[in-house]
Amino acid sequence: MTAMEDTASPAKQDRERMATVMIKYEFEDIEQSKSLQIEENSNQRTRNQFRPRPGGKQGTTSYQLRQYAEATLGGGSLRKIVKLPEGEDENEWLAVNMVDFYNQINLLYGAITEFCSPQSCPEMKATDEFEYLWQDNENYKRPTKMAAPAYIEQLMTWVQGNIDNEAVLPSRIGVPFPKTFPSLVRQIFKRMYRVYAHIYCHHYPVIRELGLEPHLNTSFKQYVLFIDEHNLASGKDFWGPLGDLVDSMLRSD
């Protein structure tokens, strides 16, 4: 099954180049990161806390991922965490979490880029049944086949472009979100899911070997619950190859 949709400029890079081209983040210091910890009785976050910072110097990705996971995926019910806080604007909450998940996915994928190359992953797939083609109506006006690293780079660049666009995600208080924001959020969540799917279906042994399995599973479960809570899934095949895993996560929380 081929997904006929999806934006950015194609650049062929080797594995070492991919590690530096992928969007990087500089988090404040450890103490400031700890202040973002999600607790059972508090899910008050602001979008600017999670806004990505491209071009920062990257340390050991696995270590950075662990630090970030500890700071943002704290204890408590994930179902409670994803709920809209009382009195908060729904679009703002969608934006906060969109940036949050974008950061998490970048870190997760950054941990395995050495093992995801044009040679090992010549197509953006999640099992042999689901292949994803890229389209953005700008640089790629038609669905385009890409190797997984190129596809994911295009995807993350496209998402960051939307995050940095004040017309899409206004950073000033009181500036309204555009009417098209809900539909854009659905599209972004749909596309970001494909990175999770690719990691689970093609790089899970590496994730386990790196000791990152708990972080991947927790991040993805939070993602699943957020989509379920806010009705962001579209179509019965939304979850594709991970349908059984998603069903078990929804039943277990």
C-alpha cells in the first residue's frame, strides 16, 4: 500500500552528513529541562518551551534522548497528560503538543540515523505493505519516492517551517490561529506518525540494543493517546502497520 501524499528540498547525504543536517536542539540547562517534567497533576506547558532550535551542537544522541525523556515523560497517567487543561485554548494545546512530539521524534530518529541510510532503507516504508511518498505542493507537486533518510529530512524540515511560521503558529499572546490550523495539525500528526512506524518496523532491534525501548514506547503511547483524545486520526487505515500495537495501547491506559 502506498501513501500518495506529502514537502522540502531533496539533498543526498551520507550517514555522517545526515547526523548534522537533521534538525538539532539545544535545551537550556538540566535544571530548566527538569521544570518541564510532566506530573500527574500538572500538564501546563507553553509552546515556546518546546520550540526547536536548529543548528545547535549535538552531543551523544542517546544520552540527550534519555535526558529529554526524563524531563518530559515523567510519571503519571498518560491519558491525563494529553487532556486539554481546564480553561486552556484548544489550538494552543494542539500547538504545544505538536512541537513537543516533533522534538521527541527528532531525538528518537537521531539515535538511529547511523543505521538508516539510503543503502539500508532505499524506500520510506513501514513493512513492505506500506510505502510513503513525499508531496508538498511546492518542491514536490507530485507524490515522490524517496529513501527513508531523505523523506524524513523533508518531513522534519517541512514541520519546522510550519512551526517557525508566525502566520501558522503565532508566538504573541492574543494573536489568533488561522482557520486552517486544525486541518494542518491533522496533516502534521499524520506525517510524523510515519517516522514512528518506520522506526518500529525497521529499526526496533537497534532501539532495544541502545536501551531506548522504554523511551520509544512511552513517547509513542503518549502520541497515540493524544491523537485519540483529540480525534486527530483520519480513516480506518490511519495506523497502518502498527494497528495492533495501537489497539493494545488504547486498551491498557
